[in-house]
Amino acid sequence: MKEILEELGHEVTGISGNPQDAWHNLKENQLDFVFIDIKLGDKTTGLELAREIQGRIPFIYLTAHTKYFEEAKRTSPYGYIVKPFDQNQIKFTLELAIQRYDAEQQIKKSENKFKTLFENTGTAIARCDSDGTILECNQAAFDLLNLNESKPPKDYHISEFIIPKHKHKFEKFAKQSLGDDFNSPSCECKIKVPPGSIKNIFFRSKKIPDSHNWIVSITDLSGLRKTEKKLEWEKRLVSNLVENIDARIYIKDKDHRFLRVNEKHADYLGLDSPKDAIGKTDFDFFEKENVKKWHQEEDRIIENGGSIQQENLDVMQNGRKRWNRTDKVPIRGPEGNILGIFGISKDITNRKRAEKSLAYERDLFNILMENITDAIYFKNKKGEFIRVNKPMAEFFGAKSPDAMLGKTDFDFFDESHARDAWEDEKEIMETGEPVINKEEKETWPDGRVTWALTTKMPLRDPEGKIIGTFGVSKDITAIKKSSQTIKEQKKYFEALFNCSLSGIVSLNEKSEVIDVNKAFREMFQYNREELIGKDIDRVISNSDEMYQNAQKTTKSIQQGKNIVVETKRAQKNGKPIDVKIYGSPIIVNDKKIGALGLYHDITERKEYERKLKEAKKKAEEANRAKSIFLSNISHEIRTPMNSIIGFSELLKKMIDDKETQEYLELIHTNARSLLDLINDILDLSKISAGKVEINYHPFKLRDLFEELEMLFKLKIEDKDLEYKQDLPSELTSITLDKNKLKQILLNLVGNAVKFTEKGFVKVGLNLKNLTHLNGQEKADLEFFVEDTGMGVASDERDKIFEPFTQQTDQDAAKYGGTGLGLAISQKLVQKMNGTINIKNKAGKGSIFEFVLKDVVINEI
């Protein structure tokens, strides 16, 4: 009630719940009106208070107790308001009460004032006699009833305006109006006023005390009824809107229970009808953690007021997830107290997806802007840069992309280039036509010239309106320079192609001639026109056999192979020539598009090789004859030489003459040297003739080294030398030709002992590159013989391995020898897949090394 009165513009000075408080308020405040509840308590009624203030302060009864009406009428109230209270009822009753009170006050003060009020009030008022004849009425009544002002009011009877259907209601009302002075009956009827319009009228009457007249107020309810109809229509409109709006609407009480939901929200909750949601809470549909958060927010609204606008992700109990934009506001009662929550939610999942997609595209765009090496820029309609990427800024020499914003090409290029670029951009903005892959020569203020490949496009807003330009520019300065270089290189290769002494032919993928150079034409005696477009294999072949051979070679090249082949091809006159062909596929962008062939005429070389083979054959025959001769002669010589050696030793033992013994010793020594020479010559001859075979068998390496030590023990002791051996302790047995290895070591150790006067002689080996393959172990064996003898001069190291060659400063009388030992050793090492060399410094000794590769190791 308080809120309603205040909304109507009245000030409420106090509210009392019992007579005592009411009397206090009446005494303390100057009141215009008092509203009295007929029943104030169990033992007290408002009638007592009304009787006390009757005639002094106007009052209106508030009641739902009809049994007190008759008694209440005698206290002359200014109106009744029946519970439950309605704003329109309160407003209407209060207005009538105020009008009545004012009217009475005016009547009491003066008749003139009453007349003034009567005539000028906005409410239609008439004074009638007991028959309902209008005695007088105000202007508002004239206007409302559309009376003829030329006729006096007495010519009119109110009942004549009442439509027939409502006459009985009015007659009852008129009878009540003349009944009790304390009664203020009312009645709503429809009247018909000239020229025939129907109006809804509310009549309220009051009997004039001590007379048979009554005052009736006539209120036109037509507008009110229209308003009510409008409100009803608006109510239906709101209901229709609630059900058809593209959003979910719901109302909750203070305990978060649904009081009403629209169809969309029921569908969202998975319900068949909105009624199925009544009394339920969000816990019945959504994931608990979400609901707890929502209820906490709603509790704050209920407690403090305010509202919530937010976007949240709804997680249903079945796992479905949807994004929603939600607005929640409090629902207030008539007195302003919060009764619950009104909510409206709209599904924005698609928008969120679109935003996510847009964010993804924006991120892609930013990644493109940040990482692409081409210059990218955007300009407004003034030609000012509004965004550029880092390569663009670097290309323009700006400190950062931001440093270019708001500037134009005129700030960077010379005026001529900037003006041309601006003209291009204006045409793009006028026509909407882009410029695609335009090569632009860029001249900078410092005179520097660069080249760019530019694409420029119109920049449009979401409505399609052109608001500027954007472009992608690629620096092709290096490409331009490379293009010039390629042109120069092309000329160079064309010159090389034409001037080459080798015959060159280029073929397509069908082996047809694309081009040939001068050397090729001269080699095969064709002119260029006779070769272009022809099958090269057919042209330079003079037989089916040669053609098939040529096709085989070409096919290998077409399959992607590089070939080098010596074969025969035919000249134009049919004469065959020997050629060496270098063939290679031509591959462009990983695709074979043809082949290239280089031809060398090797006819003369082949003839020379043929003659050389014949000479070699004759030399080999002579060498075999020599070997046979040496074998025979050595046999013939060794027989008498063995006799000389044997008889010289025998005679030495038989003759005591010392001088004769010396002669015999000289004969024996020289004969022995001659026999060694014959044996070495024979060995060397066998090796050169390929008659020496390598016999591999397993043996213990330590046994071989012990034999070596025994053979040289006496000589080493005679010269007081130190003899050393260095063998890997873990290496025991190997597979080699023991005799050939022993022969090599005997030669090397023998030379070391011979040429060493003091110090030591050391023999050994190192194990290298040990491998395990298919259950077999192999290694490289590095043998060495080291001494502290006279050494070998660096300029004679290669010579000492030649047959019959000895060191220049060697004393032949002292050291003897044939000069064949190292030559034989080298050939034996090579025969066993090895190499031999010497490392030394003259005067400090020498180290002979030989390496035998991939030797089978039996035991380690």
C-alpha cells in the first residue's frame, strides 16, 4: 500500500498497527487523509477511531469484513477499498475521496467556491432529484453526456442515457443512492450519448443530507477499458514473446526452484513440457560444480539486488556442453521485496565456435605476417600504411613495423616511383581491379635500385566497401641479377657446346636429337639438318647389331643412369669408328626430360692399344723364354757350382798349408755367392712370370719367430748386437703362406743384421682393424723390422726395391749381396695383398714395414 501511494505521488507520514499509535500519529502530524482498517485487532475496530475523527479528517476504510459495512456507513467514510488491494482501485477511490472532501470543504466555506469547484472539476458531476432528473451538472458532465447547452439540465433524466440492457443495474443503483445518507453506492453501465456513441461509465453517488437529492459522479471508463484491453493484449503479446523469442526464459523462486520456463528452455533441459520443470532445480539437469557456482551468484542477487550478465559453459549431466549468454535480474514484489530470479539465456555455441575459428584465422594471419619472408602491407585510402610485417619494415629500412604506420611511399622512395605507385593504388580503389605480379623497379633516395614482384588488391570492409589497398611484395633483385647471370651463363655454355672438341648431342625423352655441336657433326660427317629430330641410335649405326648395342646404351641413360662406354658407331659413309661415350640423363625439377651424350673418337687410341697388346704378347713370350732359359741355365750352373763348393770344403780339410786354405776359402765363398745370386735370379724370374703360388695354411706365429732368432743367433752374437722380438701376447695362430712370409722376414732381418754394427735389431708386428664377420675373425697384420744401422738416404728409398740396386755408399766388398732381396720381398708382399715401405733417417737406423690385409686369425 505504501509503495502504491508513493508511486501515485502521495507522501505517507506513518503506519500504525493499533489505536494508541494511530492517535499519536494523528496528534503529531498534519494529515490530509487517513486509511483505516475496520478491524484493527481482536478487541478493537477501526470504527472507534473513525467516530473520533469524523468531520475533522477525511478517511477511507480498508476492509475485507462485510459485516461492518452498515455500521461503517454511519461514520461518513470517503470511500472503501476492499482487499486485496489493487492500484487502480486505490487510485480511483482516493481520487474520489479527495474530490469529495474538497467539494465538502468548498460547500462549507461558501456556495461560490462550491460552484467554482463544481463547474471546473474535471470529473463529470450532476445533482439529481429522487426521480433521477438532472437538476444541475458541471461542464464536464455536459461534455461527457454531450448535452445540448441550449436546453436546461432539467430536461434530461440520467436513465434515458442508459442502454436497455443495463437499465435494471442503474435503477438499483439509484434506489441505493437515496437510501442511507452514509452510503456511497457505485455502478458501472454503458450509456449511449448523441449522436449514438457507446461509453463505459462508472457512477458513484452520495445522498445530500437532509434532502431527497443525490450527487452522482460520472467517470468515463472507455479509456480505462481500452487500456485494460491493451494491457490484456500486451499480456498476450508478452506471453507470445516469451514462448517465441529466440532465447530461453525462466523464473525461479528464492530456493532456485523453477516457477516457469518457456518451451525453448524446456527443450534445452530435455523435457517434454515446460510444466515438467516446475519445482525442479538446476541440479536435476546440470553438472554439480556449475550449478553450485550459479546458485551462489543467484543468492547474491536475492540478498543484495543487482544483476548478472555473463557467458558460461553449461555442462549437462549427459556430458553435452553448450555456451550461453545469460542475464539474471531479481523479481520484486509490490513492496519491493525480492521474490526470486528472472533469467534469460541464449545459446551462443555457434558464435563461440565462430569466435574460436576467427581467433584461429587471426592467429594464422599473425603467423603469416610474422614469418613469411615476403613484404606484406595494408594502406588506407590516403595511401598511409596501417599495418606492415617485419620483412616489409626491414626492406624499407624502418626500425620496426610500427615506425612505418601513418607514412606513405613518398617517405621512402624518390618522388617519381612513389607517384607511380600511388597512381596504381588510386586506380585499384576506383575500379576494384587488382594488380597481379607486376615487376616494379624501385629507386631509393640514395640512388639504390631494387626490383620487386608486387601484387596489389583492394582492401574492403565487412560490407564490401573499398577502404584502402593491401599488397604482397617480393624482393626479386637477386633473381633479376641471377637472370642476367643465367643469360651470360647460357651464352657461355652455348659457346662451350659449340666450341668443345668433344662431340656433344642432346636428346629428348624419345632419343630424338634436339641439338648437336660442330665436333659431333664433323666426327660423324653429318650436317645439322640431317640430325635434328632423328633417332640418334639409328643414324649412327650401320647394322642391326650396332643399333641394338646403341639402344641398350641409350635405354640405360633414359633410366637415370650415368654411363661410360667404349663401343663402335658408324659415320655417314658407313665407316665404323671407335668412340668413348659419356652419357647422362637430363633432369629438371626431379623429372627426366632427356639425355646428353659426349662422344670422343678413340679410333687412333684403340689402334695404338691393339699394337701395344701385340707388343706385350711378344714381350710375355720373350719373358717366358727367358724364364725357361734361366731355369735351364741355373740348373746347369748349380750342378758344377755345388761340386766346386763341395770339393773346396773337402780340400780345405785335407790340406794344411795355410795359404792354400785361404785360396780354397776364397773359392768357396765366391762359389756360394754365385749360387745365391742364381737362386735369387730364379726366384725373381718365377715371380715376374707369375709362376709363384701362395699356399695358405694355419701355423703358429711364435714358432716362425723362434726360427728366425735361431738362424741369426750366431751372427748377432759375433757382432755383439741386441735382438728383440715384439709379438702380441694374445695372437697365436694365423692363416698365411708361412714359407713366403719367412722368406720376406729373412731378407729384412738379414739386411738389418748385415748393416748394423752396434745397437739392436728388432722384429715384431701390430694387430689392426680386427673384424668379426660370419663367424670368422680377420685383421690387418703390420710387420716391422727395426735396426740402428747405417739407414737409407731419403732419395734412395724408392730405388732400393729395384732389382740389382744397392745403396750408393754401400761397401760391396764388405757387405756383399746381389741387390735382389728387397725386390723379391716387395713382390712377395704384393702377391699376398700387402704393401711394404721404409721409414728412417740416414745414420740413425731404419724401419722396414709391410702390411698384410684381411689375414684370417685362428686363435686369439
